[in-house]
Amino acid sequence: MPSQLSSTRPRQRRNTKMSAAALTLLASTASMSSHGVTAFLAHTATRRTASSSAALLSSSTSTFMRRSKVMMTPFTTKLFSTATEEEKTTAFRTTTTTKPFTNSKYDEENQSQGIVGSYNPSAFESHIYKWWEDAGCFTPDAKQSKECNTKQPYVLPMPPPNVTGRLHMGHAIFVALQDVLARFHRMRGKPVLWLPGTDHAGIATQLQVEKALIAEGTTREEVGRDEFLKRTWQYKEEQGGHITRQLRSLGASADWTRERFTMDADLSEAVVEAFVRLHEKGLVYRGEYMVNWAPMLQTAVSDLEVEYSDEEGKLFYFKYMVEGGEEFLPVATTRPETIMGDTAVCVHPEDTRYKHLVGKKAIVPMSNGRTIPIIADEYVDMEFGTGALKITPGHDPNDYAIGKKFDLEIINIMNKDGSMNGEAGQYEGLDRFDCREKLWEDMEGDGLVIKVEPHQQRVPRSQRGGEVIEPLVSSQWFVKTEGMGAKALKAVEDGDMKIVPQRFEKIWNNWLTDIHDWCVSRQLWWGHRIPVWYVGESGESEYIVARNEGEARKQAVEKGHPEDVILRQEEDVLDTWFSSGLWPFATVGWPFTEGEEDSDLARFYPGTCLETGYDILF
């Protein structure tokens, strides 16, 4: 049976006819009883499976009654404990299609047990859930016969939420959906592992601790790495755990005896092992590439952590003077500050307006006469804008590609905090936005300004910090993704993995076909420190990838270095998604139980279904 990758989100609400039983149950959960809502979802889900609804209803009646405390009174408990299966089904239908609160005997039994008034979920649900959990109802082998244990288990890894986070509607949706799946297959007699846990949320957690330090009048650099990590672990202990308690309050039937955290000792070892093995296979490398840089956080962030917003901006038109004459190329940009990093002006090879200028030089404004080539490429759209593009390979992804094609110089004009560096000349030290205003003012004084127009533009912002993302070329650690992407494509193509709904297969194929290498290094302190050691007091030209410093030193000696050679571990940590990507197998024993037939790894990996949002997948 193929694994399932379910990407579901509620679409437009449908007008569906409900049975009297479903309506009664819905009314009984109108107080937003979380367990009751989940029970309602499970009940309606099973009823829609016409071929097996009767059997499911019969086999799960007692479970359902325990789950929906609305119906579980002393009277109904006695009724069901003495009835035949056929009578239970009939009684259940009768109970849910009549008005039970008008039954005098029903009321008498309730009152004798101290149950009076309307149903109050908070008075019962925590006790019911604690009983479920203490009784081991959520473990894969809960009350199952030897015959059941020979069945193929149903494995549902819970995508780990942020350890210091709080529940939102997205979490409520995934809990409802995954709980239905877990309970459904559990009622079918399968061993079910719904494995819960949290990730360390590298950027989000570090940002909160840094804010606390700033409020105290200090910074992480001032307190140092060790003290900062101590403070972060303390913050995790204080703030962590809220979200798992909230998941329990929703009635999530996950196996909490196996709850994991991505920075548990054994999971951290798994992260190191994965990095080392990928490097040994040539799939991890260090190189310079265009990344999304968050100046406030001072780290690279993934595409998933960049959000685009439509904002009112300006389009600045100016003259790029041609060397040795009065001719100029009219160019437009939304970011004048990047002019200081320009290394070419590009036009279309068939554009008659500029064809005669190709091969000549243009003078970079306010640069004391620095010249750059005028080049031609079909990438340029003659009909868009002025038809002439400034090329800044160090600060624009598209320009970076053109720069590689024409072997242009790549100039980085900004510091890590978003201020201008020495390459910006007289504007060194200015914030990038202050530089924009000052540079444009100076260009206006030199007669290089043509006009400024209002312009609606998509601005990339950091999902965590909110600041405008700056594309820049930086030395980072990358994972090659082409081969992995090809395997993922083939898995769906061959039917080994099924995507539900099927319409997302097209997005899956498009996304994995047009894929770039993954930048996995983050300039943070909270997270899994990259297991790389640089040789010598300075420089990064020679490095060793190893599982620990002892192994790194042994490799250094084998390469001819003295035993007391200085080794410096990489300061960066790995992207949180690197460790979360290992979740399905690292949480069940990888790499420690590889090859063991009776291990959890052999039994519960690969998983059966991953339910998650398409906004996370793509």
C-alpha cells in the first residue's frame, strides 16, 4: 500500500443533509467541547463509508460513548453493558434521535450521581483524557492481541510544531484530521503510532531571547555564546510545553510516551550523523550563492521564511551615461542604493534603440568614474520599462544568473546589518534606506535623475522579524537537492506515494522539477551546530567534517597536521528544517538501530501517512 501525503485545508462550506443522530450530536457539542468535536468528526467520517459503517458503529460504540461524555451517563452505561450488539446499535440510534433530557429515569440516574444541569466539558474532559493516557490507550500495542501485532502498523508522524509556540486554527485543523485517521485505523484493529513532538524553532526562539536581552540593556554578543544558550534553554523550559498541553486538551490521541524534541541528545546525534553521511556522499558542500538575508536577525533564511507583501513604492528613472560622449541609457530601479553594486547594463540584442551601444562602457553614478560594460541578452524584455536593465549580481537573484553567464564581477555593498560597506564609497556606514535617499539626492544634483513614479511592488519580508529581506551573495553550507528531488518525483510517478487530493501532484511535480540547492546554514546560536572544524587560527580554506572534535583531530593528524593543531568549529547552526526532515525515522531509532529486525525503526519506518498543509509543503 503506498504511503500517503495528504495536503488538506477546508474549502468552501457545503450544504449537507445530516441525520437526526448527527444533528443531536452536533447540538451536544455546541459548547465547543474539543473531544466532542473530534468525536463528531470521527462519527461523521465513518458514517460516510457506506460499506463498513454498520460494522464500525457496532465495534466502536463503547469507545464512542467514552469519548463523547455528553452521552455517557450512568443510565446509558448500564444500558450498553447489558445489551447485545444489535440492541446497542438500536439503542444508540434511539438515544441520538430522541430528546434524552425528557426521560425521567435518565434524569434520576444523573441526579443520583451528582450530574445536574447542562453538560460542562471542562468538568469531565481532562479526567477522561487522563484516564485514556494513563491506561495506555494511545500506544501502538494498546490492548491488542498477538494477531493484531502481526498486522502492518499505521504510522502517522505528527509534523512537529514550535516548542515555544501556542495553538492556532491551523493546529486545531491538523489535530482533528490526524486524530480521525489515528482513531479510525485503531478501531480497525491496527497498531497505530501517532508520534508527537516539537521542534526547537531556531529563529523564532532565538528572536524572543534576544528581545529579552535587549530589554535588559545587553546583547547576545555581550553575554557570549555559552551564556546565551543557557538563557535559551531556560526560556525553552519556561515557555515550552504549552503547545503539547493544548494538544492534549483537544483530545489528540497521540502516543505521548514517545514524545520527542528535535534537540534531544539522541536526535542531535542523528542530525550530526545525517550531515556527515551526506557530506561523505558529496551531497553537502560549502559555497557562495545568492541567499535571502535578514538584516535584523543577521542570518540567511529559507524561501519558506520569506513572505511577500504588495506595497506602494517608487520607480526611480535615471541616466546611465555612456563613456566618452553625451549619450545615456535610461534605466529604472526600485532600489537606487544597489547602483553602487552594478557591474553591467543589459539590453536586448535586437533592440534598435541601444544596439549600437553594446560593447561600450557606461559610468556608474556617484562612483568617481567607475565603468561597467554594456551587454546584450535575450533575457531583457524590450517592451517592458525602458528596455535597459542595471545588473547587480550581488543583490538580485536574476542579476546573479546573468552575472554568472557573462562572468561579471559580484560586488557586495552591504554589511550584515543592512548598512552600506566600503564598496559603497562615500555612502559607507549609512543604512540601506538612508543611502537610497542620499544617493538619489546626489544624483539629482548631478543632473542624472529623469523622474520618479509611484509603483506597486512585491516586497520580500522576513516571516519572523518583519524586516525587508536583502538578497545577497554569501558563503553558506548547501545540500544538493537534484537527486533527492528526482527520487521524490519518481515515488509519486510509480505509485509508491500517493498525494491526496490528487490535484496537488501538478504542484509537486512543478516544485521539484524547478529546484535549487538548499542553503542549510543559519547564522544563529540556538540549534544544531554544524559539525565542521576549520584548521588553523584563521581562514576557512581547509576544513574537516566529523562527528566530534576528537574525530576531527584524528583526521587532521592523518592529513599531516600536528596533534596540537588548532581546530575551530563552525559558528553557524543548521536550518531547523534539517532536523525536522529526519523526524519520521530519527524518532524511531535511526541511526542507532539500523539493521535490527525487531527494532521500532524496522517496524514503524517508513510511515503510512503525512498530513500537512500545502503552504508548508510548497
